[in-house]
Amino acid sequence: MAFFMVGLSQVASAQKASSATATAEVLQDLTITLDGTLNAINFGRVSSSTPGIIRLDPNTSANDANTGSVTNVARFDLSGANGGVTVFYDASVTMTAGANNFVMTPLVVGNVSTANRAIAAPVASGSTVTLASNAFFLWVGGTIPQLTSQPVGTYIGTFNISAEYN
């Protein structure tokens, strides 16, 4: 019995412990809001048999192709703490008019200044952007495939975008 008790005391003294520090950095609220003026992705009025891809360039209307004369890109304003933010958005948007539809592919660019839309860089979904002066701006245009005898109508879809701190 004495050997058994000595053996137990040696096993108990072999126990070791460790610990880790727990931390959390609390940042100001991250927001993403649709701009009051640039608040829709609008390709304009196009023909049901437009002969090529319709492109609404998010950087500048000078690079638009086959759009109507009155167009608009959407702008989303990110605000929060300076640093990295991951942006996620829909890879495609189904545009529907009744039973008819086609798919729009979003084109997204971004910059830390609203004055720099023309030189804003492409932003892929799932990529990181960096807020500076507590802001970052995203412009959204897109492409529509060639319309071949597309039924007439007003086609509408919803583009979804979100952001989270890294």
C-alpha cells in the first residue's frame, strides 16, 4: 500500500499548467451606407437588341459602352476606425422584368477619397481595403451581356454589399 501512495504523489507532482492572455480591441462602429446622390446602378435606356456587352464603368462614364444617355453608378461610403476592412458583395445580380431576366456582373472600385473616383482601384469581393481618415469609398457599375431580342421591360435587381473589420 505504501508503494501505491508514493506512486500517486509522484504522478500528481508531474502536472504542469500554462495560461494565455485574452484581448479584444474595441473599435468605433463600422458603417457602410449608400450615398444620397449616387444611389443606384442605372445602365439607362438600352435597345432590346443591343449588339454588344453593356458596360457601366465605375471609374468614369467615358469608358461606358452601349449604355443609355442617362446613367448612374452607386457609391457606398465606409466609415470606421482606420485600418483593414474586408468587403464582400454579390458576384452577380439577376435583373428581372416579370418572367424575363438577365444577369448583371458588378464592377467595383474604391479609394480613400471621393475626389479620386477616376483613379480608384478594382476591389474584389473578399478583399481588404484600408480606411484612412476613417473613410473609404466604393463605386459600383457593372456589365450586362449582349441583349439578343431581349423582351422589353424595366429590369430590376438588388446588389448587396457588406464590410467587416479584419
